[in-house]
Amino acid sequence: MREEKIAVVACAGMDKALGSVARASVFRVVEVLRPEKTELVCLPPALTGVAPHSERIKRLPIIAVDGCAERCATKLIVKNGGKVRGRVLLPVSAQKHDLIPEAASNIGSSGEKLVERVADEIAFIVDRLTKEGE
């Protein structure tokens, strides 16, 4: 079984509803669904060179959770030497599940349901990567 954990990195779009869903989904995976297999890497400190975040970006396989089509998390991870092994794009997930969050500051019940669905998508990717590493 894989000894190192899989890093999960969320969009930092603080003013976007789907950015809020991205962050909540990542927390759900790291804290509830796959705590033994994953760890959270905070994107802003990683990009400014704050250890251990910047070290994890370069060392661990990463799942990027992007809140919009700009794919900032994915682009910044790659630009800083990280290897993205899985990605979730929130606009695609929102459309697939027909769930739209209300606002960045209050995602509402539809947003909460989307958090659960996206967390399940991330957990599925974690499981796939874990099997590849065995």
C-alpha cells in the first residue's frame, strides 16, 4: 500500500461560490472520507515557498480541485513543480449533478449537496491513485 499520502489542493477563489464548494469538499475528504490517505496542502503558502507546504507540492501526488474554468490551482501547482495526478473541475461537477451553490459566503442546501458529491468524486480519485501505488 502507498506509504505517502496524496495531497489535495483546493481553489483559493474566496469570492466565488464554487471556490467555497471546492474548499469544503477538500476538507470533507481529508477530515472524514479518506483521512488516512490524504493531506491538505494550502495553496497560498505553498506558492510563496513556506515549508512544509511548498515541499509537499513538489513531493506528493496531487489532486487539484479547481473552482472555475481558469483552473488556477492546477496551473499554479504545475508551475511550481507539482505533479497533478487527478483533477476535479467544479463547473463540470455542478452541471453533472445539477446543483448550484447560492453564494460564496453561504452556499446553501444545494451547495452542501454539491460538497458531498464533489467529495465523493475526490475520494474516488484517491482510491484509484492508491491502487496504482500498490
